[in-house]
Amino acid sequence: MSASRKWCVVVNFLFHTTDSKTRDGDSPSDAVSISTKAVESLLSIDVPQLLSRCLGNRDLARRLIERFQISTSELEGKIEKALSELQLEEVSLLAHRLKGEAANLGANLIRENSASIEDACRESQLPIAVGALADLKQNNKLLQEQLPVLIQNVATSDPDPKLSCLPKRQPR
Amino acid sequence: MKILIADDDPNTIDMLTNTLEAFGYDVTSACDGIEASSLLRTGDYRIFISDWQMPGKTGLELCKEIRDRGLDNYIYVILLTSFSSMEGVVQGLESGADDFLTKPFNPAELIVRIRAGERIISLESREMTIFSLAKLAESRDKETGDHLERIRTYVKILAEELSKQVEFHDIIDGEYVKLLYLTSPLHDIGKVAIADSVLLKPGRLTTEEFEVMKTHTTLGAQTLAEVATCYPSAGYLKMAIDIALTHHERYDGKGYPNRLIGDEIPLCGRITAVADVYDALTSVRVYKDAYSHETAVEIITRDSGTHFDPRIVRAFLGCQDRFLEIKNQLNCETSRTVMA
């Protein structure tokens, strides 16, 4: 089952479960909380982590996701073209860039796919690079599909407490 | 503190800027190596965060460019990278980077690394500022030559020797020696306020003139104390004040300005007194020729317990050879007749 198909099935299941729980007497907020946590774990971007990196600035997080969605598609296209022309060094540089962007956003699957493409091209392992590109395309498709949910999640999620411990501000 | 960020990924720039601005930094960004290079040339930035791979010039090339230019003001460079291999770290450090930040960056880590950079920059600025101030005071009295360079070296040698004595173990550590080396050149800072007619007078001073000259201790301490009030975090000024105020006190209580006795005189003042007198004795002055090292040692030994703390004189006798080496290295115009 493709990643995007899995996502659709899981979302339908979650909404169904949420409805049942609400009907069975759980408070709607509990149900929403349960489903929010579950949805978060399936998203292409680790939103709580991103919110922490943005120091809780939700507008910034939303802008970054929207920009990343465009950038990922552009880079995916460039990687595919360069790979078809066997320009492995160029592919490696593009994949390196996507890896960095994905890492900062907390887009872990896209980061892993980019890292595989980069490593495979540095070692001239063309079949591995082609396979990793196919995975990247699937995960990018998932990212595009999830955009509305991701944006909604930015508004409702809490920053990851593990990344939220900051040094004290000093007087300047 | 102005920080320059260079990265071709606008998302990285926005995230870094958001964190740095939240902590009160003034941030400028460049989207490629060429723009970063031209902004660095303005001299406005002391901290530079650069992506490794960028169009125009890479982070490594920018690092090399900064170090090759040998700028007066040190620029602290942090390389931002997705590399985590040892090879990458070595390459970065060789090109002149000071630190690394790996993507994805953690805001807390970013801030503590920036603060480490600020500490290094402030140390450099602090030392330069203090020594320039001291040189300014010294510039009015040309005859003292490399007096400040010698004084700070003498006090360092003395403090290191003293730290070998058990009773000073807990007082004199590496930090104390560093501070003493840093602040001792300010001992005569108050002389900037003494009139030329007194400061530069050839021959002996009258009683009235000597009273005026003595005020350089209180004037220097007052000036430094005012600076310390404005910058309470500058703890090193406390030692500078003590030295300026007490380096003419005598162990027997007959010194000036406050006639302090024995251990009432701060240790840094007692150490500087020995170094200052040794340098005055072995240097030419408008009113006298230079004494030989042996004569200076004799006078300091004679004045142990009266002018000087006997424990410091003992330490001085233990390291007098090094004093002589420094005196000879940092020539103190002994070409004129050396008085026996």
C-alpha cells in the first residue's frame, strides 16, 4: 500500500474512531486530543518539533511549511532531471540541499530519502539513487496531500517540550 | 551584537533570524556567498553564521577569505551544515571556522554557541581596550619606554612564583594571574589627570608638587570605579581599581594615599608595588640614571618588611633571574650610565 493511500485509510479510521468515542460519552476535547496526537504521528512534518524551532511562532511555522512544500517539488523535479542526465554530482548537491531543508522542518522521511539519494550518487550507486527518488516522490505526494492538515496542525499542536528548554535571555 | 547569516535556503534564514532576534540580536542575512562576502567587508559584523554549500562562494571559501584578510576585529565564524563526518569538521576548522551547527539546529544550542562566540570577542575587546587606555596614559610620559609591557610581565612572574607558597595556593590561581596581567598596566592611569608641569618636570618635585603627583592613585581609582558602576558585569575592574589605588601603599603603613598597613593592602597592590619599584630602579628617568639589576635587588631586599611584603620579596628573590631576562629583552634604556 502506498504511503499516501495508507494516510487516507488512517485518517478515515481516525475520524470514525473519534466519532464513536464522542458518542460513547468521552468529552469531545478528549477525543480531539487523542486524534490530534495520532494524526501528528502520521504527518510528513513533525509539527511540534517545528513549532519549538520557531519558538512557538505559528505564523512563521505555517510560512515555512508552505515554502517547503513548493521547494520540495521544485528540488524533486531538478533531481529527477539531473538523474536522468546522469549528472550525479549535481544530483548529490540538490539532494544535500533538500536534506538540510527537510531536517530543519522536521520532515524526516523526505530527509531520509534525500540523504539516500545524496549518498548513492556520491558512491555512483545509480539503482539505489533511482529507488530513493521513487520513495522521495511518494513522500512528497504525501506532503502535498497533507498540507491542509499540516496547516491546521500548526494552529492546534503544542511545541515539543524536549526542544523548548531555552537559555535565559540576557539584558543587552 | 550584529550577526550576519548566509544561506541560500530562505527557511533556514527565517528560522535562525526568528531565534536570534528573540534573544535581542541584530540580524542581517545574505542569500549567497557573494552577497555575504560584500557585507562582511563593511566591518559591521563580529559573528558570522554561514551555510556550507551556497552559490557564489561556499562557507569554507568565505572562512578562508575572512582569515586571509587578517582583519583587526576578529570575526567569529559558525558553519551551518548537514555534514556530520569528522572529515567535514577538520576541513571546516582548517579553513578558519570557530564552531559548527548541524541542521536541524536547536534554538537553545544556537544561542549558547553564539554566547560562546561573544565571550571570545569580548575577551579580545576587553584586553585591547584596557591596554589602549593604559598606553594612552603612558604616552604622556615618553621616558618610560616599554614600562607597561615589563610591568605586566613582572607581576605575572611574581604571582606565579607566589602561588607556589602554601598560603597563596587558594588565592592565586590561573585566573588571578591572568587578571593581574590584564589589569596591572592600568596602575598609573590616573596620571592622565596630572599637569605636565608636574608629570614631566625634570628634577625633584617640591612637597606641593609631590602632593599633586600622589593624587594619581585616587584619580585613577575614581575613574575606574565610575566605569565599573556603568558596567557592573566587568568584575576585572575591581582588581584594576585596587591596583591603581594601592600600588604606592607601603607594608609598614607609611605609603599613600590611605596609609594602609600589611595585609590591609590588597595582594594585587603589594605585588604591583614590587614590580613597579624594580622597573623604576632599573630604568632611566628624567631625574636619574638606571640602577643595575643587582642594586635593585639589594634595595628591594633592604626594604622587605618596611616598603614591601616580605613574602613577596621572598618570591621576588626566587625569580629575580627571570626579571633580569625580561629587563634585558624589553630594553629599558639602560644605555646611559648604569649606576652601581
